[in-house]
Amino acid sequence: MARIEGRPEHFEQMLASSEDDVVEFSDIGSDPRLGAFTITGFLASCLNVPLRRGDRIVGALSLAYTERTGRFVRRQLTLAKGLAHHAVIALETARLVRSLEEASRAKSDFVAAVSHDLRTPIHILVGYADMLLDGAAGDITRAQRELVSTIRERSVQFRDLVDGILAVARLDAQRGAVLP
């Protein structure tokens, strides 16, 4: 079916003048409101229900017949409104899932960048502490040795913490890739 181009404000005006918050065209071919639209050759009658999020119309659900003209029955109207309600929920859910996925990607990227940026200087600290303890800069006193040993131990603990955070981020990323 061809894409229907139109003005949303025109649809809102028709909705405002409707009695049931639907726009129904019982005979599209003879309805003067649709003369300029290309649907007149494709459809015989249609029912249009707004998809609302709060007070804002975010889309429309249209049900149509290609050959039958005439009014839609109350049961069809009720069904169309129920489908529209579920469609809005599905669209909102999809939007929220997309937002959560983007936030998760941003979090993973941040954790990976920070972890990488922290690991490099930590490795340097541990390396220099090892060099000092091995006497690469000459002999150090017992008090200096204790301080350097403490620096090394805390650096290794910090490195292990960063590695743990990175491991959790990797598992989280893998879990997100596995889930539908």
C-alpha cells in the first residue's frame, strides 16, 4: 500500500470533532475530506484510532476494508481501541529498551576506558616498587623498604579491584549479548 502523507494537525482536528476519539470513513470514495489523498483508490472504508502517550498523539492505528463500505460495528471499535492501547505500550517499551541498551553500552564503554586508564599507571607503580625493592636505585633503609612494600601491596590490591570491575563489565556485556 502506498504511504499516506498528510498533516497531523488535520487528523487532530478530525479527532476533536469525533464523538468516540476515532476517525471513521465509512465510504472513502465519496468522503470529501479525503479527495486529495491517494488512499481513495485502494480502500473502501477505514477506522483510525490515535496512539496517545499522555496528551500527545504519537501515531495512529488504521483498520480498513478494501471492498466493504459502511460503518464499523461497536465490537470492531472496541477491538481497535484495545489494539491501539497495546501498540502504545509496545512502542513505549521498545523506546525504554533502546534507552536502556544505550545506557548499558555507555556504561560498558566508560568502565572499559577507566579500567584501561587506571591499569597502566598501577602497573607502572608496581614495577617501580619492585625495582626499588630489588635495589635498582641502590640500597634503601628498612623504613623505606616497608613504605615501598606497602605502596606495592596497595597498588596490587587496587589493580585486582580494577581487574574485578573489568571482569564484571565483560560478564555483563556477554549477558546482554545473550539475552533477547
